[in-house]
Amino acid sequence: MDRHPHDLLADAVGGTLDAADRAALDAHLSGCAECEGELAAARAGWSAVEALRTSEVGVPFGVTADAVREARNALRARASRPARWAAGLAAAALVAAVGIAVFPRGGEDASGGGAMRATEAATAAGEMKGSDGAADAAMPDATDESLQNLADVAAQAPLPPLAERIDYSGAQLDCLVAELDPGFLEDQVPIQILNARYEGTDALVGTFILEEGDQRLATVRVVDASTCLGMATFLGLAK
Amino acid sequence: MERPTDAELVRRYLDGDGDAFAELVRRHETRVYRIALRMTGRPEDARDATQEAFLSALRKLKSFRGEAAFSTWLHRVTVNACYDLLRKRQRQPIASEGGLEALELVAAPDADPADEVGAALEVRRALAAVPEEHRAVIVLHDVEDLGFDEIAEILGIPVGTAKSRLHRGRVALARALGEPTGGPEASNP
């Protein structure tokens, strides 16, 4: 046995010593005051760590975004296809707001921007139509592109009747709004909140419409779901 | 549908499926971030280390042979990212005021700040005073509940060395907390 059997002392704290090792350690402890003291200290250290074991830790929003983005970019590069969305847009998404589209109320593209991809827009529109306004629609892995398409579709879609719009008292909507701007709802009509993943993190994706004169501004906002819940709890908004 | 294994997701990504890597991240990000937070002691450093761990894992993915579990391989990359970051900063990690409370209160809104979060903050500060190599074993064994065989593989050391470092780390932690070391009576199981 080593002069001081630190490995056995570790097992003793964990309660995993077998009978032979237990006997060997007891024999050593009977003549080693240093190890006696260290065993007590090690037990105290082990007990203290309990505070860390039971302390939940939330992953900050976007912490894995670079890796997920790089993974996708690497595949795109491998396929020799140019990236269609600037990295800056993805970075902006992490701050909170993604995808802004301005359309005249008639629905014709007045923004002068690029044409919407019909298939992807239809996919986004289908997801929106499928919602009853609750935050249960799935958009499993949102990309910057799909968020932009949500904004495009929202800007063209007719506003739902008041009765079908999202209940303002909904905890998830409160979270989304509280995280961004408490006064946000004064001007904008929430159309839909989606549970989603964005760049590897659980997120809430909200579509909002602002009508100004004959134009409609559609925004799609993304916030970290866990941060949002904490914020709403802090503000007393969460149920 | 059967849930794909980590190794299967690695293969799918290498075959061109971008969602497969996102799924790997989704599965492992919480533990990776937690290890980074306990190792570095500061949320801002944990962010950097987590980010670097996943980027590093992505770049090394082709070298993952499946001989070890993906999680073991990823945790090795994570611990190395933490070591690199700590070396780069050339300082002992210090639990920042505010960052920890905000994160942990958000994650556990019912927690009593005076008890659970306060205790966690105190222990995290003390853990920052434990030498890195010993701290790593405390984090992996006592916090993350990994077995000695896996820890030995993650750190590239013999099991006996892992146990020895754990013991020294626990003692250092207790002393950093000012815990009484106790006499012979206290040491009996």
C-alpha cells in the first residue's frame, strides 16, 4: 500500500470499499492521524458539492450556435453550394429579432427585396394555418431562412379575427414579450408563437404584425425558452 | 421510430446530414455547459469553453472512431477546452457576481436564493481554488456522477490516479470552504 492510500480514501467517502480494502484502510487509519483528518475533510468536501449537484443550470441561448452553423456551412461548402444567408442575420437572430418583411395590405411585395421562395413560404404558411393560436405548433429546427419565410407569409396573410388571435395572458407569449420589450404589444398583433429549436437551443418563435397606414410590418422574434420562462417568473407573468 | 445512437448521428453527419450534428448538440449541450461552468467558475468562460468544445468536436469528428462512447469523447474535448481557456486566461477562475445568480435562478425559479443558490455560489467559489486537475475529477465524479472508468478515459489517466486526485480535490475543497477537518471520531464511516 502507498504511504497514504488516497484511492482508498476516495472510495471510503463514496462507500464503495470492498471488505479487503476496508480492512486495509482501517489498519492504515489506526496509525495515521493525517489520513484520519483528511478522510473527515474529504467527507466535508463531498457533502459541500451537493449544492452543485442540486443546482440546475440553464444553457445560455445561442451558446452552441456557432458550432451548429459551422456544421451546416461545412456541409454546404462540401456540396459546393454558396451560403444563401449572411452570417450577420444569424447573429442578429440571437439578439432577439429575426425576419422583418414589409408588404402593402393587398399582399403584393412592396419591399423591393428578393422574391420569396414559393415552396418554403408555403411550408411556413402551412405551419401557421395549422395553429389555433396556442404555443404548441412544432417547428423543430428553425433556420434563418425559415424565420424569414415566416415573416414573409405573416406579412401577406390576412389578420385573423380578434377572437382567434393569441390570448395575451398566455405565459409563453408573456415570456416572449417580456424578454424583448414590455411595450411591444401596444402596437403589434401577435399572430403565433411556436416552440422551436434555433441553432441548437430551445426557443420560442413569435410572429407579430404592425399595421401602419396601408403597410404591414411583420416581425419574427426568437428568444431562448428557458431564459424567457425565468424572466416571466421574475415579472410575475408566468402561470 | 427508434432513437438513433450518437454514433449513428455522427455517421449521418459525416454522410451529409446537417440536422444530425444539431441533434448531437441538443443531446449533450446541457452537460457540456455544466462541466464548463463548474470547471471555469464563470458563466462567460463557460460559454466560451462550451462553444469551443463543440467547434473542436465538429472539426475532429472524422477522428471519432466509436471506440469510446461519443459522450466520453466529447467530455474529453470539453475538459481540454476548459484547460485551454484557463491556461489562456492565466488566472484562477472566479465566480462572477451576478452571472451565476441570474443563470441558476432562471433555471430553477422556485429556488430560495438565500439557501440553494447561495450555497452553490459559495461552493463554486471554493471549487475555483482547487487545482484544475483535481477540480476536473470532482466535477466529473461528484457533480456529474460519472464512473471512475469513464473519468480515467476522459482524462487519459489510470483509475487509481483519478481516485487519488478526487481525494485531494475533496480535501482542498473542504479547506477552501473552511470546513473543520474533524478528528478521528468524525472520520469513522
